[in-house]
Amino acid sequence: MTVYFDVASTAPLHPVARQALTAALDEGWADPARLYRSGRQARMLLDAARETVAEVLGCRADEISFTASGTQAVQLGVLGALHGNRRRGRHLVHSAVEHSSVLHTAERHQAAGGEVAAVPVDRLGRVDPAAFAAALRPDTALAVLQSANHEVGTVQPVTETAARCGDVPLLVDAAQSAGRMDVPAGWSLLAASAHKWGGPAGVGVLAVRKGVRYASPLPADEREGGRVPGYVNVPAIVAAAASLRAVRAEAERENARLHELVERIRARVPRLVPEVEVVGDPVRRLPHLVTFSCLYVDGEVLLGELDRAGFAVSSGSSCTSSTLTPSHVLAAMGVLTEGNVRVSLPFGTAEADVERFLAVLPEVVAGVRAPLGLDLAPPAPAGEPSGGTLVLDALGKRCPLPVIELAKRIGEVPVGGTVAVLADDEAARLDVPAWCGMRGQEYLGEAPAAEYGGDRGSAYLVRRVS
């Protein structure tokens, strides 16, 4: 039986959600906008669900609107706030590690003539509140900052950042933290997603504080305060609210237990598996999520092997069939993008399952690396310093092959010698420097590949130190 370690993507349906959904299918099927008895019954259930969600999120019930997903909640929140504040300006600010729903909406805004600023993060994935505030301008219509990162679990300093935003409205994407952690103070708009906390898929939450200027970017509709058009799924909303309340009641106890299990993974994986980098803030983080990256490993192959070993995990790696570019989160952090594994533990995770994962992982990674014939020990000192350059042609090869080629052949140059890795895979720009940091070699930067005989791409230069 497969052990499910991917609640950051979607959580299993909570038992309370299942019970509430079944009951609401019988009692809340009618149109809540109608005045006959079954319609009034559905409206009562919808109102009660709205009150529950508002109580957990710390806002008023009339500030809550239900959407078809968390992604829709984010997109409507961003576009509606920009439209409502259009007289102020068309400048949007967000962190560089926001969910793709923010980035895609920002791209649309920019294509329509708006301006966008992405605030960098540090190597732990955390924004600096002062730097975030410095990106704001008099014409900034909206700022966006997630409560916690979906790939590495880093908790953002939302309250500190909000205090520096002045009168600029701040939208907080709380999809990964809602129900698990207290909602940070200072938000103007907030988005969340029910299937992340164990509610049914197809229910998102958009909260807009009273007094915040908001104008729906969609045609007018009388439902959900005019913010979200279309018929609401009352049974699913009831189930989402019931599970949110249940999860929040369990959170303090379960968070402490999952935090300990994640700490165990964070501490033991680097000792069990050579050449691994654990990423994300080790302190200010979600209690249930840990991410690490393995050198010389294709992410898709690694996830497939873990699946065969009985573990369902996820990846933000560039080495997957769904994308040919590195994870924008890992790239913004400046960490290794290859062989990435994200483990996110559901409520009720058994200690024995974590121990079995830690027992299986070294064998799985070693099996994936075995055909490469790599010596994972650092290269031994050889010869006197030299200025020679070894050119490695990795053009046309995808992650992690350029780094694998570098690891195999750097021993061919003496200490002080240089290796030029020619590559046209975007991931190499991130992974070669990360490899140097992990292996104690010196990264010299990049140059046009043409300077080293290449017809495209870049040359990534590495000096052998040891």
C-alpha cells in the first residue's frame, strides 16, 4: 500500500468533511437564492459555513466569498484589487516565490500595460520586509505575499511586511497554512483552498476586508457579494467549513507531532544520502513539510522509484516531464534545482511510515545514481596549480546531465585548473554554482559558449580547488 506524503498538493478528505458532505447533499441541494423551504434550508447551511470560515480566518462573515478553487481566489483577488485601485496606479509588487497563480496573473497584468516588481528572497526562501517595502511606489495598487511557501515550507514575515506597506493593500495567499497555523495579521485580502486542509476539491475562499477597494474583473453577478459569479456548491462548501474547523481544533497537537517527524527527516537525510541539500528555513517553516535536493538525480526518475517503493511524494525539480525550466522557487532561492523531493505529511502520519521512508530513500537514490558510475567523494588534490581549461560539451543535454559530466571529469584537471561546462539547459545556470558550493569548488561565473567553441548556450566556469 502506498504511503501518501503529498498533502501540500492536496490532502485526503477529512472524515468530518465526508460526514458533512453526505448530510449536506440531502439537506443543501437546493438553490440558496430561492425563498421556498428547501432553498431557505440551503441558505442557512451556506450562511453557517460562511460564519465558520470567517471565525477561523479572523474576519467578518460578509467579507468571505467562496470560489471554485484556491487558484481562482488568488486570481480574482489580484485582478479585483488592481481594478478597484486603478486610480491609484497600475504597479503590482509580489515576492519572487509566489504560487504560479500569482505569477500568471501578474503576466496578464503586465501584458495589459501594468508594471510588476518581484521582490527577491534569501537562500532560505524568505523575503526581507524592508526590501519588500522598498519596492512599493506611490502608484503601487497591490502587494502580494504568501503566508508560507508551497515548495519549501518557509513561513514569510507577513505581519512585519504588512506593517511597512502603509495604505497599500496586501493580498496574502494562505493556501498552505490555513487551518494549520494562525492567520497572520495585516492582510487586506486573503485566499485559501479547501482541498489543502482536507476539504473537498472545488472550494476556494476569497476574503476582502471591509473598506478595501475591490471591483470584480468579471461580469456582474448577484451571488457571493458580486465578487464571484455562478452557482455555489453548497454541500462542498459546508464540508469545507466543517473540516476547516476540525483541522484547526486538531492543529496544535498534530503540528507538534509532525514538526518532530519533519525534524527527523531534515536531520537524517543528509547523513543517510551523500550530496543532498535540505532547503527552506529550518526554523520559520510549516510543521509538516520538508524539501531536499539530490545531486546527479533526475527528479522524475527518483519520484517514480519512490512510488514503486510505496511512497507518494512530489517535486519542484526542473527534471520532470511537466516542465523544461527550473522551479521558479528554487531558482529564486539560488539552491540546487535537480533531484528535488518534497515531503509533506498528512495529519495522522505514523512514525513507522517516516522511519520506513528514511530506510528506503538511501537505496532508491543509490539505485538511480548507480548507472552513472560516480565517485561521490570530493576529488583528491592532484598536482600543482595550473591555468589549463577542460571544455565539456553538454549542449543539448538536460538536467542533471551537465552536472553529472562535470562531476565525472573535474578530476582530469589539476588543482587550480578550470572546467568550462557548455550547456543550453536553463537549469545549469543554477545547478553548476550549487554543485560548486556542495563540493567545495570555485564557481567563476559564465561566459558565451562561443568563446569555448560552442554554437549556442553558455559556458559555466569552475576552478578546481581540491
